Amino acid sequence: MTRSPRLLLLILALCLPGCSLLGWQRPLDAPEVRLVSIEKAKARWLSQRFILHMRLTNPNARALPVRQVRYSLRLEGITLAEGSERTWFSVPANGSRNYQVQVHTSLWQHVKPLARLLKQRAGEPLNYTLTVHLRTGFIFGQHLTARRTDAIIGRQLNPE
């Protein structure tokens, strides 16, 4: 009879570390996101392909396992790109990781507003917002949102 409680305690002690793999820990803080660069992959009249290079910085004391990324890139309120990607990667504890995603978009519908915006505000900063929603954990996880609003100079967007 005295073996049963000891056996139960031993089983519990062995199973608790497994809970951390399932995501039953203190909630994670949202990472910081930064748009590093935008690389043109292919551009045609009706569709464009870009590669967004971003850096995720993890403020947590433990690694951040990511299994899905949803993103949105807006310039002065105009949605330039958005999408979702199922992926598996990890951002190290108190560290950073570069991440890139290929974006398929059609800027055709935004040609007039973008051209007007670039002409009106040539040489002035334009605000953009990069929003990244991350799904974390292996089985049970969290949904974290990282958002970065910054500015770029309009003439940096003009084709040469």
C-alpha cells in the first residue's frame, strides 16, 4: 500500500517536464518584429512577387517555437501584402532570428493611390506597418502579435 503513493509521485515527477513541451507554462511575451528589407523576386503588370526579410527578437528567457506566421504590410493605410504560412522554426531565448516569406500580390488596384501618394509626398517619410501574428507551441500554444510602425522616404520606393 505504501508503494502506490510513491509510485504515483514518481510518475507525476516524470510527467511534469513533458507539460512544458505541450505549452503549459507561463505565457510568452510577444516578440519584436523589424522589416529588414524587401527584395523583388518577379514583377509583371498584374502580379508581383516579393521576398519580405524580417527579424524577430524574442524577449523571453526561453525559446519561442513558431508553427504558423500570418503577416500584413501596409503603407499609409494601403495593404501591400498579406498572407499566412505554416512553418516550423524557433527563435532562441533572448535572441533574434531572421525570417523571410515570399509574397504574391497584385499592386494593380493600388497603382493610382500609390502614384498619387508618392507624387504628393516625394521626399517625405511614409508610414508603414508590419503586423505579424505567430502561433506558438507544439500542441497547445499561444497566439502572439508583433507590430512595427516605422517610416521610409517616398523616393526610396520610386522605380529607377
